[in-house]
Amino acid sequence: MARLEQLQKMLTTDPEDPFLNFALAMEYVKVGRPDDALNQFNRVIELDRKYVPAYFQKANLLVSLGRHDEAKSVFSEALTVAEQAGDKHAAAEIREALALLG
């Protein structure tokens, strides 16, 4: 069974699991399904507003799609969440990504 199907199956048992939802989003990125990935990252953020990697990866996907203004907005949200959580490493990475976008 392909990883995508495995993740979807696991989510039928635990649809509220942020990590499984994040893994599914990342798999959608990997298989070239950006719209599904964006929707899944949104699901992760809906489940856990403090899940910084979901914001970060969503913003990176938006950058890869050429949607820079949206990416800046998501990176800014990510920065706020990371700073509130005291995650200095993530905050530094997000600041760097924002600086690269200008």
C-alpha cells in the first residue's frame, strides 16, 4: 500500500491527530498535489494553532507556487506562533525565510 493510502487509512481511525494530518499534507506535497496539501495544512492549523511546522511548510509550498504575498502572510503567522511558544530556532528560520522573500 502506498504511503498516501496508509496515511489516509490511519486518519480514518484518528482524524483529529495533527501529526497524521501533517504527514498527509507533506505526502501531498511529495506527490505533486499542492491544492490538497494546502487544504491539509489548513486542517492541521485548525486542529492545533500552535503547530509551527504546518505554517512553515504551507508557506514554503506557497513560495514554490509563486504565491509570495500569501507566503509572507503565513510566515508572519508562523513567526508569531513560534515566538509565543518560545521556539527560538523556528523563529530564526522563519525570519530568514521572510527576509529572502523581501
